[in-house]
Amino acid sequence: MNSSSQTASPWGVFATIGFSVIILMVFIGIQTGIIVALAYSSISDLFDKNPDTTLLVNEINRLASNGDAISYALIPSAMAGALFVLLFTKIRKHISIKEYLGLHIPTIKQVLLWIGVLVLFFAFMEALNVLIDRPMPVWMIDTYKSAENRPLLWITLVIAAPLFEELLFRGFMLEGLRHSKLGDLGAIIITAAVWASIHLQYELFEVATIFVIGIILGYAKIKTNSLYTVIILHALLNLISTIQVASL
């Protein structure tokens, strides 16, 4: 193998992990900063008179499940995170962003096949929820019901979140890990686990479900060699979930 073919590949495992940590820090940092700023703004008069941090913490906790606050925080943080993904992809020499992230147009047959897989899994989980009498997560209900700007929340959940998360997890991170000794299976499991771990607003049952969905998305990305496939699947999943909450 010549030197050019050796370098025409994604970042190695340590660089991938390091850059991914930076991206997540940017994403979480901006999101947290906006929530804190919104919390302080909403209680500034009271807080200035009585600078008790408990007041601020309580307001931050309230806004953590407020649909408008989540939209205001997630959209800019997702945009910044996506830009950092593209930046770290761009500076890798001898491989284009398109090839690195798998920005190839999938066939209709491929998309429909994986939509079918996802719908079957979703139907299975719905049947399981009915069987064990598990209600819709409270966080999802509170987030939707508290949003005054519903269109912005839909954009946040169905477009912004799936786009950033798939660029990072099934795009940048998956490709870097699967070209290491971890291979496809190890990369799929690790990216699914990390993806699930950033959804700690849910209980363990929902986090485990997200982990399994991450495995499905990872296989879909590898089998179709298209990031667009998993962005569509993720957006569809969030759309169905949001429609469910809106119908309550």
C-alpha cells in the first residue's frame, strides 16, 4: 500500500475521540451557556435583590424541559457543533468531506428498506410499552406542552438535532473508529453508546432504546454508505415521536 492510499482515510482512533470530545464540549457548552443566560434573565430582578444560587439552579432545571428554551439553546449549539465537525473533517488531508462523512445519495430502495426496519422496531417498542403499561416520557410531554413557539420546536427536534447528531456520531465518529482495530461492529456499538449517553434527560429504559436505535442507524450508515440515509431515519423517528406527543 503506498503512502497516498494510507493517508486517504479518516483520522485515527485517538484523533477521532479527541476531536469528538471537543465537538461535544462546544455543543454542550453553548447549550448550557444559553440556558443559564435565559434562566438569569427570567429571574434577574429577584436574583439581584437576593443572589441565592438556589433560585438560579431551580430556574435552570425548569428551563431544561421548557420547549422554547430548548429550541433557543439547541439550534445555535447544533449549528456550531456541525461547523466543528466539518472543520475537523476538512483539515484531514487527502480525503474529501463527501468521502469522509459518506455524503452519497442513497437509492430510494435503500431508504425505504431502512425505514421499514426502523418502523418495525418502533412498532415493537410501542407494543412493549403497551404491554408493560409504560407511559410517554414526562420530559417529552413537558417540553412540548411548555413551548409557545411550536414551529421552532418542530424544527429543533426534526431538523437541527438529527442533522448535528448524525454528522457527529454516524458521520465523523463512526468513520474514524471503524477504520481502526475496532472495526465496524466496535465502532457501531461505541457510537451508539456515546449517543445514548447524551440523552440523560430520559430514564434508563429510554436510554437503552436509544442505544439500540443507534446500532440500527450505524448499520444503516455502513450498509448504504450514506449519511443522508441515517439523517432521514433520525428525522423520521423524531417526527413520529413529536406527533405522538402533540396528539396527547
